[in-house]
Amino acid sequence: MYRLPWIVSIVLSAWLGLSGCAAPQDRMTINERIARELIAMKESDQQLERHIVDNDPQARTASFYARKERAQGANTKRCEEIFQKIGYPDESMVGDEASRAFWLLVQHSDSDPAFQERVAEAMKPVVLRDQARADLLALLTDRVRVNTGRLQIFGSQVVYDTRTGQALPKQIEDGQQVDQRRAEVGLEPLWVYLNEMSELNFMMNQKMYEDRGQTEPWAYPDGYSDW
């Protein structure tokens, strides 16, 4: 039997070993790379949002909001590129976490409501295939409607009474049916959601409210439905 010279054998073995142990990054598919990128973008986005929720002093500066606007603008541009390349990145393509990350990034793409609306339309058949969540589509639908001057459907977009901290829904189309619509997509009754938003607002501005003598968040009574 012919034997390779020992030095050739060593070199060949080393080459085969390297080619069979390619770096994980090299073996990743396009969708896997996109999934990792979306998750990283979402985490960066949430770090900025956390400064606001935590009432960080830097979140009260113009420079912070300029930085946040630039970051979210860059995320919007990249999400548009991904959307053009693979369509809506559903759970079967990129996994649940990355799919939800894409949705959140689009939800924060208020500088481009036309893009938000294209994504919302593309999301509808994905939800019907059970590859994206109906409640997330509902929230994006409200965002699109408010950003394009229309009445929202599910009541998720709010403003606050600056005196009491009460969360108030922006105008709702057919408000008497809002809780039925919310239930159909898996959302809690509107009064529950608004109380959660009022509580969050109170937490973020607690010292201000306490200085005014208000020690608890404003709350709708149980079962409130006069929208």
C-alpha cells in the first residue's frame, strides 16, 4: 500500500481538521445571522428605553434623546433592509426571540410610519399561520393608525393627565367594542392595561407626585368600560 510521506500526512491531517472544524460563525445560515443581529439590536434599544423607565438623569437631556433618535433611526433602516431581503422574519425563520425583537424594533420605528404599515400588513398572514403573535400585531396596528392620523382600534396608545398621572387612551374607533377586540387577540381588558400604564408613570415620576401629596397611582375602577 502506498504511504504518504510523513510530513505530507501531517499537513493533510491538519488541513482536514481545520476544514472540519470551521468557526461557528462560518457555519451560520443567513437567517441565523439575522436572528443574532435582531436580538442584539433589540437589547441595545431596550438599554436606551431603560434609562427613561429608571428615570436616569441623563434621560432628561436633549443629547440623550438625540442619541436615542439616531439609534432608532439606524435600527429602522436595518430592519427595512432585512424586510426587503426575507420578508417578515417569523418564528420559523429566525426563532421566537428574534421575531419578537424585529416587531419591537419596528414598533419603535415611528420616524417611518409607512414602513410600520407595510410590516403590519405583512404580519397578518404570519399571525394566521401561528408564526407571530396576534397581540403584537394589534399593538403595531394601533401604532400605525395613530402615527398616520387615524383612530386606534385596541386602545394601546396613551397620553397622561399631567396633574394625576392618569393614563388616557388616544381616540378609539368604536370604543364600546374595544374590550371584545382586545380579548380576541389575547389582550387584557383596557382598564387593566391603563392601570398598569398609570402605575408605571407614577413609578417614573414618584417624587413629583408625592411632592403634590399623591401617594398612589391613579386607577380606573374594576370593570370600567366607558370608552
